[in-house]
Amino acid sequence: MLFILLTVIFFVMRILPGDPVTIMVGEKAPPEEMQRIRHFLGLDRPIEVQFYSFLGDMFTGNFGESLVTHRPVILELSSAYPATVELAVGATLMGVVIGIPLGLVTALKRGSVVDHSGRIFTFWTYSMPEFWLGTLLQIYFAVQFGMLPTSGRLPATMDLRTITGLMTVDSLLQRNLGAFVEAIRYLILPTVTLGLVTLMPQVSRIARASMLDQMREDYIITARAKGLPEKIVLYRHALRNALLPIVSIIGLSFSGLLGGTVLVETIFSFPGLGRLLVSGLLNRDFPVVQAIVFMFSIVVVAVNTMTDVLFAVLDPRVRY
């Protein structure tokens, strides 16, 4: 999977219109200067030589230097990656906390007003574009009411020493309650946008369908026939088995969250990998784009593997 993704991104970046050297030095630069920079960057080598060198660099952690900032790409990633992780984790928590209870309630109240209202709500949120919802939240909660900030991770006047790169964690480690509150405030709008559109509807729908399937199983009928209390039947028996497909969709959706952060981070000027990826694409910054895609690929593979392991833990019948 990693090899295929790296191959695609390598050739796509070179097929796209635009010359990185021209973007760096401008169209009026002397041809000999452009040729010197192209030779220095290795862009004048045969394409197959560039590809083999690129694969070797990726798998050894040598991401090179940014063509725009001339900083090591690993430094660019280390400063942007924690922001994306913080946003993705927050969106996942929101999607799980809202989606699972909503799905379970609509399943238990099947055919009622609660069920229909919950299903309409999930279809409505699932159909909303992220950029539309993000812009709407900015207009109402930031511009009109002034309740929440529209961009960034912390106020410009607040100085917080970087330890992990996660603002919420760093503020707690330094016992800075004010910074923690501000970090949460800056996370609310992008987290709601990402979690409400990307994860919550899927989790809710899968939770409802899974719970309904379990309620029709023979072991539920047997448990009720034994006279077990309804709460024990629902939460100890049905819910545990209903969680299996929910865990799978959460793992897959978390991988999708990383792709969804591209739009959300751009809308809210959130300094994460998504915004860095957009900047790299616009500037044809090959090393940055290739390194970000490589990092996304590793996360997807790792999350899918952990989901499989967790699935086997929850269901002893599953063995790989």
C-alpha cells in the first residue's frame, strides 16, 4: 500500500502543470540560474533515477529540504503534525460521544418520533459540505456573536512553551489553565465541523443498524426469557456485540479524518498538515507533499492494523 501510494504521488506531482524552479526564482530569472538550481535539486536527472532515490529517502526518513522555506522537511512536519493529531482526536471523540448514543437511542426507539428525527439529523449532517458548515459556524459564532475564534491555535499574545506540540497537553503539563481554556476554545469550531460531518453520521447509522441486528438475535430472546433485567440485556449483551462494527467504522473514519483536515485546516487557518499540504501543492514543493502523503499513509496502515487487533480482542471468535 505504501509503495503504491508513493508511486502515485511521485508521478502525479511531476505531471501537474507548474515548474517548482520557476515558482522559486520567478519567470524572469536567467536560464543558466534556473538550470543551476534544477541541477542542485536533482530535477535534471532521469525520472527513474529520481524515483529510486525518492523511495530510498522516504523509507530511510530522509525527506530532504523544502523548496520554498529551505528548512528540513522533518522540521516542517514536526511543527504541523501535532496540530492535525489534536484536531483529528477531538473530532473522533466528538463523533463517538454523539454518534454512538444517538444511534443506540434511535435503535431502541425504532419507528418513533425520536427515531425519525435522529435519522433525519444524521442524513442532514452527512450531506453538508465541510467548507459550508465551517464558514457558517465562523459567521455566526465568531463574527456575529464573537464567542469563539476563527483561526489559529492560541492567541498571538499568549506564549506557551512547546513540549509535545499538542496545545491542550502542553498547557496541562505547564499547569497553565488559561492556555488550556484558550486551546479548547480554538479547537471547538474546527472540531465540530470535522466531527459533525465526517464521523458522527457514519457512527450513528452503523450503531443503529448494528443494535437492531443484535436485538433480533436468539441470545437476546433467551436472555429476556430467563427474566434478566432489560438494562442488562441491552448494555451487557446486545451493546457489546453491537460495538464490533462500530469499532471498525471508527478506525476507517479516523483515517478519513486526516484527509478531511485539509479543507477544515484551510478554512480555519489551522497550522496542521492539511494546510501545509495545500501550500506545498500550490508551490509545487515536491519534498513537503511527498513527505505528508507518506505520513498519512503510515497513519492509515497503523490505524487499520490496530482496528483489526481491537476487533479480535472484542470478539474472541475472530482470529487472524
